[in-house]
Amino acid sequence: MDDFDLDLLVARLGNLYTKHRLSPPFALREAARHWLGISTEDTVATVEKHFRDYRHLYNGRAVFRRAAGSHQEAVARQAPGSRS
């Protein structure tokens, strides 16, 4: 894969991440270097399928609910009167 092909793949995947309202991972370029032998179209299709199949993991509301639930559990574990 030459630099142009790598740039194209990283740009397409970056666009895919932003389409799903996500920030592309910092290591995207390095990961793409290791995807030699897989066409750009197949790579993009694989990532798109991943986002479709695991959409619930990337939902902002779901992430907030998990964080809020963790906070509530931590508060519940505290001894009465120890909260400030």
C-alpha cells in the first residue's frame, strides 16, 4: 500500500467515524498500515457492518446511562452520612 492509498483509506474511515458522530481513533493510520491485502472497499464495508451490528455500544445516550448508573451504584455503596 503506498502513501496515497493509505491516505485514501484513512480518510474514508475517518469520514465513516464522523458519519456515526464518533471521533476517529488516534491509532487509525497505524492500524490501516496493517490492513494490507484487503481492498479499501472491503475494509470500509467491514467497519460499516461493525457500526451497524454494534450501534448500541456507540449510542451517546447508552453511554450516559451506563455512566450515570455507575455513579448511582458508587453513591449507594457509600456509608450513610459519608457524602459531603
